[in-house]
Amino acid sequence: MSFGRNPYVAKAESAEQKAADAGDRSARTLALRDAAHQWDRAAEREKPGKARDEYTRRAAHARALADTDAPPDEDGGDGAPPQRLAPVIKLFD
């Protein structure tokens, strides 16, 4: 760990990336809440000023995204029924 750097900034950015890459709603919400927690920790380590205000704002934003995360439409949102693949079983030629 290098001196003078806030380690929680990298952790918060990593959690935000996990949220962006999450495959389902619950994983995304969990990653956003973790990001908010890490941003709060980063803000605690900063002196009052510009950086602390930014980290606090980013924590609030991540928390708001986690709270308003709506479930995706199962049908894709285009009104068409969901596509289901029929199982294909071929034992012998």
C-alpha cells in the first residue's frame, strides 16, 4: 500500500464495476450497496473538502441506484413472449 492514497476509492470503483457486470438484480443491488459502503469509508478518511464531498455524493448515488433498481422485464420489453428453447435429446444416430 502506498502512502497518501485512499484504498477505499479503488474498492468502491471495483464494487461499481461489479454492479455494472452483474447478471441479476440481487447481485447488482448487493454490489451497489457495497460500493456505497466503500464510498462512505473513503469519505471518512478524507479531510473536509472537495474530495470528501464527492465521495459522499457518490455513496448517496450508489445507494439511490440500489434502492430504485427495478427488475428487468422477462419478455424483453418489446411485447413479444419470452423465447424458450426446447430441449434436444439425441442419444443415437
